Amino acid sequence: MKDEFKRFNHVERTLARIVFLVVFFCANMLTAIAQERYVDYRFAPQLARSTPAFADDSYKTLVGPQGQLLYNYGRGRFYDGFKTVIHMLADENQKFDTATLLSSRVPVVVLPSTLGKEKSRVEQYIYSSAKGAVEGIEMTHPLTSDREDVVLTKVYNSSSKPKTVRPVVNVNSQFKVEVQGNVITIDSKIHFVMSRSAVRVRKNMTDLKTCVELEPIVIPSGGEAWIAGIYDNGLTSELATSMEKSPESTLQRMPENYKSICRYWEQTKKIPYGHINVPDAEIQNLLDAAIRGIWQAREIIDGNISLQVGPTCYRGLWIVDGAFLSEATAMLGMGNEARAGIEYSLSFQREDGGFLKLHPNFWKENGLILWTCVRHAMLTQDKQWLASQWDKLSRTIDNIHSLRERTLTNEFPEDDGLIPPGFIDGGLEGGDKQPEYSNTVWMLSGMKAMITAADWLGKKEDAKKWRKEYDDFYAAFRKAAARDLAVDDFGNKYLNNMMKPEQRSLPQRAQWAFCQSIYPGQIFDIGDSIAVGTLRMLESTLQEGMVMGTGWIVDGIWNYFASFYGHAWLWNGEGGKAADALYAFANHASTMYNWREEHNPRDMYTRIVGDMPHNWASAEFIRLACHLLQLDRGTEMHLLEGLPQEWLGAGMQTSLKEVETPFGPLTMTLNVDANGEWADLTVEPLLSNCTAVIVHTGQWGQVDGKNIVKLKSNRQNKLRIKINNTDSPVAN
């Protein structure tokens, strides 16, 4: 993939540059025009899917955009790599509408459709059921029985005469499929049990497709009928057994089963909702769904909490992704659970002190582990825990030193004093023959975090020693960066990932680590020319509000890169650009409130990369939305730097409730009055390590003619802000 751009011929490259120039200059002409921000999922990915799985569930059931049940992921030939796909239809002639969820907190897939010229209404509800959830109790995992997936369908006949519907179940499977009565058996051990019996079974495509036609149903005018299917996951299932033996009576209790599952999701205390509250209903929906998604993706492995990215190709521990999943988890007040995930990551430390879980030379995992542990300790205000991990983390610093030493004797003079060539990821492979910057900038970020931690813990000797090495390391980086700066077609000086010009691809490829070195790495001063130049290069590639071509798809969009990009602008004082990034991010979600890792923009042929739901994306949406409202800068807490103007409509409220920060839990509320003229900000006291609370009102408001107000942090603050005269925004 990394060579795709190189294969473009000269004419195509020239045309691409012309298009980029036109877009860039048009965009500059429009910068003075206020951009209306709202969420309508206009850029939603095709081939969307969701999961109804429970928190920490070992069975990661997936549901496709038309209600397909997707199972046995891995080298499968169906849908998107699955070995078994089951699709239950009320009638083969259903016309589907857009799939949604019952609500952001209830992951029941709701699939409306119509049937016939009179458009009789069909509603399908697809969800996971478990005995514990039906009984309203929190469940422990892994479950070993009474855990099922349910397709519950209601057909309402709106025509003036009786309607006959002919239910069908299509099974695409690489395993043996047998049908008897109302039971489909897959691979001799898994059952899909239906409320009606089969009347005909057809095999298409040899044995790979089985079409099961069920007993037809005659529905009187104005009447309705229910149909159900239950997949038992190969477990002992009281519900599936009951459906097999007594389909009519079991069907009668299925609507109550469905309601019980909905109540469970609405009432569960396992998932930490309520910490971030914003007045844009769709942003709030995505926030709540993102929080739920992180808990659904998790898994208990050998008694350890594994903070996982997704249910298929990213089902497992990823140290990079886990860094931000753990931060989001801790921010939401679940520090103990975040810590369990971090300690699981720490268990993969090698004898040399380093971490190389993803790839043999993915050196940046060292820097990520260091930052993760320091950030976690500061969010939970737990010096004792960090001290207990100090020996491990010090060995990781030693490993970084050893890697730097290696650059002085390897075959590449370009990387002297930095980090040897390594795997890049996120759009570029790198390797051991391509000197590059992504591993270096994350090593610097990790070392900087550890120096801060050493000062915090009073470990003066470590701080002194590491600061000396960091200064030498950083000086070598600045010297190399100055040597390797490139200029894009718009005159932006930027740092390409690759040191050697002949190894470079698109300027924006795999710039994720660089953005993260701006924030949270903080290795650049605010306004640094290399950082800002690289961000302006990225800005020139925007399509659909997103950086184009930075990931594995050369003509695609990496959805949650919007957070890396938005955070980098926010750290540099451009809160408006960060808010724009949040809304672009939101509009690339599916209507089931989740994200695919990468897909093409709408004008391109559909291509996809990565998992879905993708819960690093979930973590990034939480982080960016929260940091628009609060961002710790050194010893100060800064508020409202990226507050969207759209959240200042009459009567609107924005609040954070006990969001964990390095200064303790933050509780703040911003209330706009009924006329939309004044906003009242209340901030609860923070810990003594916070020297000040800085309130930013940017273009939207002022206090006594000022746009920045400094408050004392050790007391409750109340601030009245005059909202500038603008059209009153309305959040959707």
C-alpha cells in the first residue's frame, strides 16, 4: 500500500496538485465564513456493523447493516471475513431502511423495513440475551450458558386485505449446515432455533449457502405477527431449548424478554455514563455509545482486564491503542479498571526492559508505556502506584538508551543519536532499512513524561540523569529535523516520516505519531514552526473535514485521526479547528453510533480497513470532546478552549462531573440563560497542585472586555460571561 502513490504517473500527480491547490485556496477564502456544525451522519461508512454484546462478553456478536448475524471471524469468505452469516427475514421482499440502535445506551439493533406495495411495516430487533440480564443482575464473564443472540421481528399489515408473509433464513457457512423442524444446526454443535418450522430447504452455491423457507403466515388487515430466531452460540440455552420444544408459548414471551434486556442496559451501573454532558443531542449520543463500546470490547483474559479495540481483527491487546483506552477509562472515574488493563500491558515487558508486542521493531511501544503509566498515575493521583512500577519503567528508559547507542554503529548516518529504523504503522510499514521519525518522537514523548514523573515523586537523581539524556536526544532530533524538512505544494514546511527523500510517500502518510508528539507528548513548544508547519500541511489535505490519505488507504480517511489532528491544533491554541475536527469525526460515524477504522470518502469506490466497532475511535471521541472543555497545561487547568459556538444557545447546559484530571476530579457547569445573552460558569475547587484555572472565551464571549480570565483553583468559582452578539445557535 505504501507504494500506491509512487505508482501515480507524472500527469496524475500534476493534476492532483492542481486539485489540491484549488481546494486549498477556496478553503482559505471561506475561512472568514462561520461553519455551521451539526451531526447528521452524512459521511457514514458503508458496510456498517454493530455489536449487541454485553460488557466484557466473550461472545463478540456482530450485526450487519441489514440485520445479518456475523460469526466465526477469521479467513472467512462471507461479508467481511466471517465464516458464518445468518440472515433471518420476515419475507425475502423486505425493503430495508437505515439501521439504528434503540438508543445510544441500549445496543439493540433496530432495523425498520417495509413490505409490499402498501408498505406494510416490518420492525426487527436484534440483541444479545442472557439469563442474568433478563433477571436484572450484573453478570460476570465468561458466560458458559444461557447466552443467546435474538432476532425478533414484528410485521404489521397496514393493507386493506389479508397479507401472506413467507419468512426465510439464509445461512452462508463454511461449516456443515443441517435443518430439521425449526432447528438449524451448524458445525454439529451450534443451533439457530426458529419460531416456525422449515417447509423447504434449498442449497445454493454447493453447500456454502442454505436457504431455509419457513411456514408462511397469513396476517389479517390491521393485524400483526411476531417471528423470532435464537442463536445459542453453542452454549446450553434455556431460551433456545424452550423455543425448540414449545415455539408458540416461547414466542409469546419474547417481547418481554426484549423489554428485560432493554431495562438491563438502561439500568446497568457497570458503564460510567454521566461524566460528560453536552447540549448537542447527537454528540451526546456518540459519547454515550463510545463509553458503552469500550466496555463491550473488553475481555477478561486469565483474570486480567484486556482493553481491546474491536471484536474481529483487533480483538486483543494493542499497547498503542490501549494507552488511550486506559486514559479515557480513567478520565471517566474508573481508574481501578484502567489500571488493571495497564498492568496487563506491563506483563509483556521483555528481559531487556523494552516492549515489542506488535512488531519486532515497533520501538515506540516503549515511549507509549512510559507515558501511559505516568498519565494514569497523575489522573488517579496515585504516587504510590507509580513508585511501585518505577523499576520496570526505569528499565524501559535504559532500553531507549541502548537503542540510541545502536544508531551510532548501524549503516544509517541519518539516525545517529535517535532511534533505529522501525515499524511505523498507520499507513507506512517502515522496517529495518528505512530511517524514520515516528519511533523517535514517541520515545521523546515517553522520556519527557518520565522526567515530569521523577520530579513529581522527588526522584531527583533520576530526573537529573534523564533530563541530560533527553536534552541530548532532543538536540539530535532538532538537528535531523532541520536537515529533513520538506515543503509541500502550498509552501508549508513539514517533517515527513521518512528521513530519506527517495523513501517518501504522500506528505501526510502515517503522521499519527507526529500529531501525538505535539499532544499528549508535548515535545514541541506551542507555536513551534515544525509542529505548525506540519499541521498546516495536514490541513491542506482535508476532505469531508478529515485529513485525506494519512492511513493505510492512500485515497481514504482514517476516522479517528481526527482526534490526533484536533488535539494537536487545540494544544497550539486553535480551539475552533479542534471543534471542527470533533464534528467531522462525528459525521463519519455510522447511524449505529460507531466507527470503522478507515474507509473512502463518498466520491471514491468503497474500500475499508480495520475493525468495526473500533473502540480506539471511541476513546478518541471521548478524549477530544472532553478536552475541548478542559485541558491541563503544566500546573494550570484551562477551560472552554475548544467550546463549539453551537453549544451556547438559549437555555443550553454543558457540564463535566467528576472527570479525573491531574488536579483531581473536575466538576464544572456552563449554563446559558433563557435569552442566550449570558453564560454562568461554575467550577468546583481543585487540588492544591493546580496553580490557576484559566477560562477561555475566544470569539464567543468576554468578561469585562477580556477573552481570558484567570481564577484561583482552591475555591469554588462562579463567572458570568457576556455572550457576543451572534445568531443564536441551535443544537440538533
